[in-house]
Amino acid sequence: MPYALCPMPFLVLALLLVSAPTFAADRKIEKELTDALSVYLNRCTTDGKAGNEIPWKIKLQLTPQQIKAIADGEKITGMYGGKNPLVGTQEFQAELQKINPATGRKTLVRFTAEIDLPPKVVVARRALQKGKLLNENDIRVEYQDNLKGTDYFSQPHEVLGKAAASNVPEGAVLTSRSVQKPILVKKGEVVTVVAKNAGVTVTSTGKALEDGTEGDLIMVDQLLKPTPEKGRSAITQKTDSTFAAKVASIGTVEVFATGNRY
């Protein structure tokens, strides 16, 4: 029995040809609305007002009627609405260029959007050399999406005063491996040793055997400074005493003596 050719493929093709321009037009409206909303949100925030471009994450919830109304409105001329902190489900109104005959004013279209922000991170404003103590001119805060992990700083005070643990390129996100407490005592340098015992403080000198940051325990060789003979300079001498001491400040370590070593 011969079969008639099915016209369905042609019908489907025709529907696709009709819907494709409509879909493209809808996407254009959504992009225009998203861009206008992003500008509005920037104007509502301190960072945005300061000129920092914030990559808002916007998910519009539009009905076909809202899309048509915006398309018929000719042009988006304003935006209103939203509640602080401007994240989560928010209600807005888009002001359109077309005059509403019923009110004699510009057309307003209400819509809903899900608003979110990517993480705020501290990055290097310029290339940093290993050991560089960080100040406000070395860093900036910006929003970044697609970050890997959560090992990053979000506030300047978390890194100010710390030192670069290695060479850091410009624009790099600062992590716990990027910075460290500053080196206060360097290996091989002569340090002041402050010993405390029963309320008595004795000061002597020593030679650091390793680098140390504040609070680190490092090994130190005790040194003696003999009184110079007439016409001769004092020579700092190493003793046989090596001990652990806590780094207290630049060039200074502390020990809590339990004997008469000092």
C-alpha cells in the first residue's frame, strides 16, 4: 500500500523559522534589561559609585507579557526599586520611553529578578617582590567570579602589614600562601636577647640561627661582648650556649630563664 508523504517536517520547520526571530528578540530585550539593571545597581552601591564595575549576577524572571510590554516601550529610560542589601529576590520597575495613554506618563513595567554578587577578594595592585611589606598602595579589592576554592582574603586589613611570601604578579588574588607575617629576625643577624626570671629582666646578645616572624620559636647562639682592653675594640664572641627563643619584635627575642644562664 503506498504511503502519502507526511507534511509534518515542513510544519515543524515552518514553526522553527517563525519562533527563531521571536527568541532572538526576547534575548535582546533580556540583555538590554539586564544591562540597564546592572547600571542601576552600581549607582545604588558604594563600590559602584566609586567607579568600580561590579559583575552583578542577574537572573530575570519575565513573563511573555512583560517582555512584550518592554519591547513596545521603545527604550528603557530608567530603573526603580530594590531593597538593601540588593541581593536575593528583588522587585524592580523599568521606566520606558513610550508614554502610557492612560496616565500621560512614561510606561512602567514591574518585574522580578534574582540578584547575587560574586566573592569580593583582595588582589595585588602591582607586582610584589618576596618580602615586601604590604600597604594600601599594594592592594585593591574587587569582585571576581569563578574562583577556585575559598582560600582568599576579602578585606584589606587581613593582609596589610604582612609580607609577600613569594613574588606575586600584578592582579593575582592574595591567598594564605601569598602572604606571611613579616620576618622580624633574619638568620645570621645579631639580636637582642631579653631574659625574664622571677620579675627580673636581663638583656644580652645572640646570633639568630634561622629566620623568624613574630611569635616564632627560633634557635639562637648566645654571644658575649667582653670589655675591650685599652686601645683595642670589643670583639663579640660566640659561647657554647644555644637555646630556643621567641621572636618578640624586630631584632629582639625573648626567653623565660629558669636558671642562671644570664
